[in-house]
Amino acid sequence: MNLSSLWLTLSAEVTKQHQNRVKGHAVFFSLLLWPALTFLTSYFTMQPFRNGAGSTLSRVIPDGRIPLFLLSGYLVFQLYWTVVQAAWLFEQERKGGTLEMIFLTPASKMAFLYGRSLYSLFHGIWMFAAFSCLTFLFITDVSSIHWGVLLPILALIMISAVIWGALLCAISLFSRDSGLLYYIFQAPMELFGGVRIPPAVFPIWATGLSLLFPVTYSLVLVRGALYDNIGFTWWLALGALIVGSVGLVICTRYLLLRAEQHARVKGNWNLF
């Protein structure tokens, strides 16, 4: 399949998702309201803890910059969480009968998954990203940020998030109930990924769990650029994120083929 066909399928899926999920202007307020409330809740929860010299938090949050730590955490978390919702909402495709039609057409199934993930990313993050950028200007010294590293890293993380979302979409093809993804990835990814609590303070078993989520490596990269602290751990996280993303693309392709075979064997006349 040529590049123009891939782009046509991708753009068609983005357009379809926009028409399905934007029913009024009120939806845009939720894109900022809930992430902002969660950020404020986490800030006032962490604020009473000792973060001065000699504390555990001071090793990972320099100069007591808790707001910057949490804001960067929730910005990256929202990138990955919005694409989880792309897989979570697969039930709508089955109820509407559009998923069956897509699989019966010669359109690229990979482009369909990535288009779905791509739209969820921008639909769910643009308002909170604008809020985060404005807040950054008030709580941090912009001159201390390594902009030459931060901007490419943010682009890499967005690509990684789209890949992560496409993988979860492929997984959800095996089941009629994709709501399970919400419970598996929302709280564990937020807790063990280092969004609110630095993984450095976790016990060994929890640190091992944190390595399963790409958000963990992404936060190491973003916070390293924000604190201008780029060392061996930072480069290790960069390599892990790139290699992991390539691996997820391969896994997505494999799962997609297996899901289609599974549907043709176990499905009914409507394919699913």
C-alpha cells in the first residue's frame, strides 16, 4: 500500500473521531478542568512533606520545585492517558458497526489504529498543554531550561504516546469490552510512572513496575531537560524509549494480524 493510501486512511480516521467525540463547546472545558484539578490536588497533598536539604525528595526535586515536578508529570501523563482513551472507546466502534466495515475494506489497519491514537492525543492534550505552558512561565526560570533538548524530546514523547495508544487499540481488538484498559492503565500508570511520586522513593518491586510504562522514561527525559540535568540515566532513558517504541510498533503489527485472524475464526457474520 502506497503512502497516499496510508495518509488517506489516517486523515479519514482523524476526521471521523473528531465528528464522533466533539458534540459541543462544553467538551473543551473538561480537557482542562479535570487535569488541572488533579494537579492541584497532588500539589497540596505533597506540599506538607519535607523537601529541604537531606530529605528523600530533595534528591529528585531540586530546590523544592514541587509545582514544576508535578506539572511536568501531569503534562506527560496526559499525553499517554489520552491515547489510552482511544482504545477504551473502541466499544463505540462496535456499537456503530464501523469497526467491521473498516476491517472488511482494503484500507490500512495500521493507519486506522495510528489515526485513532493521533486524534485522541491532540484532542485530549491541547488545552492542558496550553495551560501548562502558561504556568511554566510563572513557576520556573525559563533561562535555566535546556530548550535545545526539551523541544525535540517533547516531539519524541508525542510520537511514543501515539505508538503506545495504537498498541492498546490493537490489544482491545481481542475483546468486546475495552473498558478494562481504563482500570489497568489509569491508576497504575499514574502511580508507578513517577507522575506524583518519584520512582526513587519506591521499593524495588514498585520500581520494577515503573519500568513497564513509557511514561516513566519520558518523565526522566523531560525533567532532565527542565532541570538541565542530562547525565547517564538520562541517556539510558532516551535509548530505552526509542528502542521500546520500535518494539511496540512491531508488537502492534503482530497483534493486529492475530486479532484479525481471531475475529475471522471466532466471530460471526459481522466479523466481530
